[in-house]
Amino acid sequence: MRRYLIVACGIVLGVTGQVSARQTPNLTGAWVFDASSSEHRAAADRIEISQSGEDVRVRGFLCCRQKGEIWTTTYYFNEWGPRNATPSHLSANVARRDEKPTQARWDGQTLVLHAGPDLDVRGGSVRIWRLDASGQRLLEAVVNRGLGRAFDFRAASIPTYYARDRHVYVKQ
């Protein structure tokens, strides 16, 4: 009887873990930068997120020096894959395409997106995304450097001495 109880508890715990893993936020939608709530200027005035079980695709409508450019970036869940980020004015076959490795993983209710893990401030970045309690505001912290392929994708593991640009986007 005791053996059956242990097996039953294991099954319940396994199912509970699977259910909670599936209850991650869906970030799909259009988000507009909210300058009044942000600490720093973001690179994009608007982002469109498409989230599936395999990847997260982000279309960024850039501002500032690159105003008018639209970049599409793909982050692969739980595995390194080619970013294939391409600005809108170039075709996907042009050499200027950005092919840094990317990966995305959930850290509880927080999505951690890592691009260019082996690059320093000249190309690597980690984005930390979470929704506020209303689900209508996307809170973003950006560390502008790669943290290596051994990074565990836990937001708390990022050293505090790495500056974070903090942005807020509002769902449209």
C-alpha cells in the first residue's frame, strides 16, 4: 500500500508541475512604448510579439537613429538557434542579416530572452520580460551584453553590477 501511495504522489506532483509549466503568460500582441513610465529610452517605439510553443518572434519598430526600420527577431525556446533578425529594408538573404544565437526560457512567470551569448556590449543582450498584475503592461529590463552559453536563464542570476535599461510597454 505504501508503495502505491508513493507512486500516486509522484504522479500527482508530476501532473501539477506540467500544469503550472503550461500556465506561463501569453505575451502575443502589439505593445507600445510608454516613455513616461520608463527609466530609459527603448530602441523600439512599438513591438509586436508572436509566441508559440517553439519560439518567440518579435517585430520591433525602431526609433531614434534607426527610425523607420523594422527588425524581426526569433528567440527559440530552450535551445540555441539562429536569430535571423533582419531589418525590413533588406531581404532575408542579404549578408547584413544578424545571425547571433538566441534562446528564450521561462523563469516562473518571467520570460528571459538571450541573444549573442558570447558577445560583450557590442552585440550581446538579455531581455527580461514580465507582465504587471493587470496583464496590460509589459515590463522589460535589458542587460546590454551576452552572459555566455552557461547562463542559467534565471533573472536573479544576473550580477547586480550589470546595468539594466528599464522599459514599459502598454498592450494595444
